[in-house]
Amino acid sequence: MSALPLEGMTVVALEHAVSGPLCTRHLADYGARVIKIERPEGDFARGYDESVHGLSSYFVWLNRGKESVVLDLREASGRDALDRLLARADVFVQNLGPGSAARLGVDYESLKARFPKLIVTDISGYGEPGPMRDKKAYDLLLQAEGGLLSVTGSDDSPARCGVSIVDIAAGMYAFSGTLLALMQRARDGHGTAVSVSMLDAVAEWMSQPVYFGRYGEAPPRRSGASHPTIAPYGPHRTGDGEVMLGIQNEREWSRFCAEVLEQPSLAADERFDRNTKRVANRGELTRIIEDVFMQSSSEQIVARLDAAEIANGRVNDVHGVAVHEQLQARGRWADVQTENGSIAALRPPIDLRGSTASMGDVPTLGQHTKAVLKELGL
């Protein structure tokens, strides 16, 4: 088995919550040594819940494979230790509150002269400059500010996306941006600054509905679990539940009518003969489809959809995902150790042939403080 691509890299992380830890966990998964600096009371994500053997589901998800070092950066000794760590680091990642990095002297402008090869990755809420640069930012607030709530939910009520999607987007852009900076440094030998804002991340992911609304007649409407601009695409009731299906083009629409609904003439019905008409007449179309689907079980409908090569999926809950046969068959789960015992953890989605991602333990608060300070001669 070959070495992981980031082996030999040292990452220092002044991070909390989701976006920064997600970035650095992926760096750790692919071989980097990640030293997570925690305040004496710890990353506050440790206290979000106690659902995983008494530990936070957020923290165990985001912090495997890291070394936890407690430093009080209000004290000179803590700042000295951080300085010594940065002198040895390849990458420094931070997602502190607005202005905190500059006040601590760990923003890129303060560090670049002393550590010219250091890559400094900053994750912020709104970026800078701009009138909102100093505004606090949390995931749900950015879902609202970035327009995501306007397209998520039902006609009468917006809904929060069920995961911390803006944090995740920012964390993954920080991960990929850090890798780009490492590639650039390999060519020119210089460190650089990588800046990612949560607003920029969610705005990028909102580009299609923004284009649709900015240049179309109206912005897309909230449509629950259905697709706002494609039909049929979404959940449909069956005799014993519901299935999700998606039609992407007119060829699939004709096949769906002929082979699944057994109503081939429906494909040419002037109410439904192109996608924009199907969207406009979605309610009527859904009634026609469900009149057929309700006569069979979900399993029978899925079999018909599969036979016609129409994309479909089951509406799983979290327990269904945990035992999903495709994840099981592909060995996507691995055991990870925590202070309260072993847990199952998903391997990262990027598979590199010849390498197996490092699935390290979840650290206890300050577990590595003494060892790391000893390395620094402190």
C-alpha cells in the first residue's frame, strides 16, 4: 500500500464547530498530521449533544485522526507554543469569529513575513472587505442570508436544510483550496493565503436558482421534496408508501408513460408533452401517476421503474442509511475509537487507488498537549 498523499504534512488548526474541522478532518484522513488547538473548555461542538456513547455526534464526525492540544491563547505561554507550532507547520487553518485572528496576530498578513512557506486558510462568515465583514455567522443564518431558505420547504413555509449545508460547503471549499495552495507551493516554494466565506460558498451553490430567478419570469417556488423546475421528479405515493423518481428528458418521459404507466398516449398529451408544461401541470400529472402507483406496492413500482431504466430511489431514514446495502457491500464503514468505545465511521468519499484513508481515533480534550509541548521543548 502506497503512502497517503499528505503524509509528512503538518496542519495546525485553530478551529471549532463544523467548517474548519471538516476541512482538517479530510486533510487528516489523507495523511496529514493535524494538531487541533482547543481552548481550555474545548471546542464547543463537544457539547452539542451526547448521542454517541455520551459524546457529540458533531465532534466524533469531524475530528477523528487529530491531536488535541489545549492552549490558553490569552496567556503568553499559549501564544509562544502556537508560534512554535506554526514555525513547523505547512498549513494553518482557522475559522475563528470576525477579527479574532487579527487580534491574536495569526492572520496571514501578520504571519507571512515570519513563515514565508506557510499556507494560511481562513474561513469566515461573510468575507472581507464589505459592510458585513464583522457580522457573526452561523449555518442557519447563512442558509437564510444566502437565499437557500427561499427555495427549500413548502409553499407556505420555508425549511432549514436538514444538515449544516453552508458549513459543509465552506469546509469543503477550504479543503480543496488548501490542496490548490499546496500544489502552488510545490511549484514556487511560497506559502499563500486561502480565503473562503460561508456566504460565497452558499451563493455558488445557489447559482442555478439565482440565474433562473434573475433572468426568468420569477424565482423558483418552494416545492417540498419535488424538483421546482423538472417534472415528474420527486416523491410519489404507492400502495404501501412512496418512491422517488426522476425524468430527465423526453426519451425517458415516453418510456415512463409506455412501460411504467402503460399509457403510451400520455407522452404526447398537450398538457405534458414537454418539461415546462409538466411543471405547470404538476398537480394533475401527479394525480395520474399516483392513480397507477397506488395499485401496487413500492417494491413492485421500483421493479417496473428499474425495468424501464427510469431513475428512482427509496425514501430512507437515517437508520436506513446506516444499514444501506450498497454502503455495506462496498465496505464504506470502518471502526474508529473514541474515549467511550468503538464507533462506526464512514470512510471519506474520495477513493485513491492504492491508498486507504487513515481513520484515526477521536481525541479527548487535551489528550496530546504534553507530548506536543515536549516536542516543542516546553
